Amino acid sequence: MNHTAIPRRGAAFAQADVTRAIKGAEKAGFEVGEIICTPKGIRIIAAGHSSRARADHNPWDEVYDDE
């Protein structure tokens, strides 16, 4: 019998890549709702803006934006 080994492909992404994507979305003020990992990459579905993003809101930003 001739058994040929099927080469194993490396993972398209690592857990560190997923963690980095989640942290980036959260830092941008999004609440992560769902994560989809495919061989083409990582896709994050946001459930909306987090309340933490509003905590960073400075009311003076609106005053300076109007000038």
C-alpha cells in the first residue's frame, strides 16, 4: 500500500489575531456581538455602541466643533 501523507495547512489565523480584532473593536467603542472566522479572515459583527464609548464623550467637543 502506498500511503501518502496529506500536508496540513497552517491555521488562517491565530487566537492572538482574534483577540487583537476584539480589542480593536471594543477600543473603537463597539460592543462585540458575534465573531465569524473563515479562512479568508476574521469578521466581527457589532451589536452596537457600548456605553463605555459614551463615557469617553466630552461635551466640550461639541462646542469646539461648532466654531
